[in-house]
Amino acid sequence: MREPIRGIGVGTGSAAGPVARMAPAPVLPAPRPVTEPAAEAAAVRAALAAVVTDLHERAARAHGPGSEVLTAQAMMAADPVLADRAAALAEQGTDGAHALTTAFDGFRAALVRAGGYFAERAADLDDLRDRAVAHVLGLPVPGPPDPGHPYVLVADDLAPADTALLDPERVLALVTVRGGPTSHTAILAKALGLPAVVGCAAAAELEDGLPVLVHGADGVIEPDPSPETVERAAARERRRRERVAGFQGPGRTADGHPVSLLVNIGAPHELAGAAAADAEGVGLFRTEFLFLDRTEAPGLAEQAIAYRQVFAAFAGRRVVVRTLDAGADKPLPFVTCADEQNPALGVHGLRTADRDPQLLETQLAAIAEAAAESTAQVWVMAPMVSVPGEAAAFAARVRAHGLPMAGAMIEVPAAALRTDRLAEVCDFFSIGTNDLAQYTFAADRMLGALAGLLDPWQPALLTLVATAARSAVTHGRPIGVCGEAAADPALALVLVGLGITSLSAAPAALPEVRAALAGHTLAECRALAELALLADDAADARHKVRSRIGGA
């Protein structure tokens, strides 16, 4: 048996099966002379058109989020600027494969420079490039394997077109060499409830057919495990599923301490599944989908329609709306500056309201109009709050629109350290652990090389969470966590022990979190929190807590 290898764990549970690797991307041949530039340009356009057609056909066969993702990719491949740029290179004497590669790489560089979410989407462009190059070279298009039996999918990275049609009955687990906790692979794994390990460089050495055991919670892959090891893991998995199935309803600890379990939503296609989940409401309603890919902001009426749909789906339940979080990894031409040297530390989130006050006013008016017609409990919070003055001004604007609950996201250390002062003007708080980790450790959360620093088990990050929670509880203010940390059942126990009152995650993550809470008293959660706070690093914190609860 080989030594285990490690990456970033995503989701929960374990799965064992043979490795099946993604078909490789086409190898770019040496440049060749072009004798008919016009024909070469036509071939380039035909290759892009073929990619668009293929993606639309895949979208028609997919359902729900998969269809939406593939349609979005088709739109990217159909960008006329991309086609014109590649065709122009071909007309200047560059062969089709290199013309396409150069054009795509230019677009890719722009996404990487933008950082954050857009840098993570660079993998999508890589996939489109490989598909277009394969078409122009007459080679097979890269894609998922079909070995004819259940398998563990191993890839350098996964693009939406690769994953949208994956059959969860065949795919047992996902493993990627690249990617981070917010990569497409991580999102898909949580949505499907599959164990996954991302950002695992050593996975590049896993060969086709090799049996592996993947532990999603720990980020560990055991190559060539013994039959006894596989059986023990399978038995644990069966017990886990049986335990999880036994709990429904509101979240609470074993001794009855309530912990609200909520869902995150950020796109229309997520609404039906989220509303059907066994959740007490929405802990994070991301409103950016209304504003992205536009040259001007949506008007009040258009926004109100979208908000009504969400509020109606969660009638009688809480819906926490985050106002527009533009800037940084979500630049918008009508509100953000393109010339900021460091967008992640620039004008984004609530800060954009100083640049365009009417943008926030219109959004608040639309939320208030939709809320007035609904029985949903509508709470509104601002992203990227740093100082008490910002929070006070935002809360005043929210209340001026007749909305009773005004809150703030805790995403920067300054806000965590002064939550006591923020609590004087805010009604509630929500901690975004992804961004809070990024700003605490001065590490880009999309950069795989720094994934260790961004681990939500980092004691320094948990110390800031504890500081904020203590201040909120002292002032009687609810405080939740809506980042990736809330989806980890063991870490959820720690967060509750630190004083967190609600947890918001993907719907598929909630049953496991609910079961974990039901199996531990509040005192036990507090003891686990103390273990994590006193740990040397993230790995030590995770190990100590999971050893105590029997999950190691």
C-alpha cells in the first residue's frame, strides 16, 4: 500500500473505487506555415462555432444548474470579440491552433489579473480553448471518461462542461490536481454530496485503474488501500448516512440549544432546491446575479420582481439579503473602477455606495417593496463593512426604507475586532469566513499555493470568529457564519462553541451538520472550540477536534 496523499478536503464522507482520468487536452503542435489565410480564419471560426453548438447540445441534455452552467460557457465561446481576435491572427499568417490559443490566452490573462472569482474561472477558458483547438486539429475533444463502471474521477482541473453531465451513480468521488475550496469542482461536489479532494498536486501521479480511497472531510487519498481498510471506511460511511437520516427539523444541540440552519443562494436556478431543503430560511441571498454581465444597473421594478420570487419561496421563513457586493472579483462597469491597482483592497462591497449612492437606494427600495408583499422575515446586510460609522450609515438607510433588520458582514479583521461597537447600530451579523481568512492572512483565497493559510480551521481565524461572536452575544445580536466553514460538520460544532447562532451552507451540507449538532451538547461544543483555539495550526486543530468526537 502506498503512502496517503493530501489536498484540500471538500464535503464529507468517503468513497473507494478505481481511478479514471480525464482525457488529456490536445498537445499544441509546432507552428506551421499558412498558405491560405482566409481559409485558416474560416476554420478558426468554424471550430468556435462547433464548440458553441456542442455546449448547447450538452445544455439541452443537462438539468438544473448543469444546464445553466453549460449555457453560460456557450456564451463565452460565442463571444464575437474572441472569434474576431483569433480570425485576425489567422489572417495574418498564424495557423488555426496557435491563433485560437493566443486569443484564448489573452482573455485568460485578463481574468487572472482581475483575481478572485474571475481568476478561478480561468479554468473555464482553458477548457474552451482545448475544445476549440481539438476541433481545428481534428482530434477527439477532451472530456470525462466512460470506463463502464463506477469510478473516482481524477483530473488536473474540471471545467463546467466536463462536470455538468457527470452521473453521480457512476462518479464516486472527485480529485483534482488544481483548484481551491471555491473552485467549480468544490461547488459541484457539495451540490452532489460527493467526497472530493482538490488542490492535490500528488494526484497527478495516480494512474488509471489504481484503487483509491477518498476521504472528503480530511482531504486524504489512500492509494491502493487494503480490502480491510475499504470495508472499514464503507462501514463508517453506512453508519454516517444512517445517523444523518435520523434527524430533521430545526437545528439544535443534544441539550436543546437552538442553532438556525439556513441555505445560501446566489442564482435563480438554485431557488427551487433551496426552498425544498429542510432549512429555516436563507442565510445568504447573493444579489449579484441581477447585476453581472450588464452595462447598467437593473431598475427598481426588475429587482423587485426577482426579490419577490425568493421571498415567496421562503414565505414565513428568514431571508437574509446581502446588498450588492460589487468590485474586487466582481467588477461592474457602471460602479467599479477598472484602474484600481489592487481591487481586493479597493472600492467594493458597501464602499461602492459612496461612489454611487443611488445604486444602494434603488436596491433597498426594491427589497422593501418586495418585502411588503411577503410574509418572509427579510433581513438586509451590507458586505465589506470595516468601521462602525459605515455600519451606522447603512443601518439608517435600511430602516429609512421600513426594513426592520439591518446587519453587517464580518469579512475584515477590523470589523471582527470592533464588533462590540458595530453591535450598537446593527441588529445582526454574518461572518464570511472565506474573505475573513483572505484578509487575516494576506493571502489570495483563489491561489491554490496558499490554500493552507486559508484553511477555515486556522486558530487565528477562529480567534477572530470568537471575538466577534462574544461581542455579538453580549449585545444580544444574532451572529451567523455563511462561509465554507459552515458546511463542515466538525467545524460547525466548534463555531457553535464559539458563540455562533446560525449556520448557512449549501442545502446538501445541512443534514450532516444537523446530525452533528444533535449528537453534542453546548458544553461539549465549547470544549471542542477551546481545543481548536489552543491548537498550533489548522491541521492540529482539525485533528484534535475530530479525534475528540471520534471522526479521525
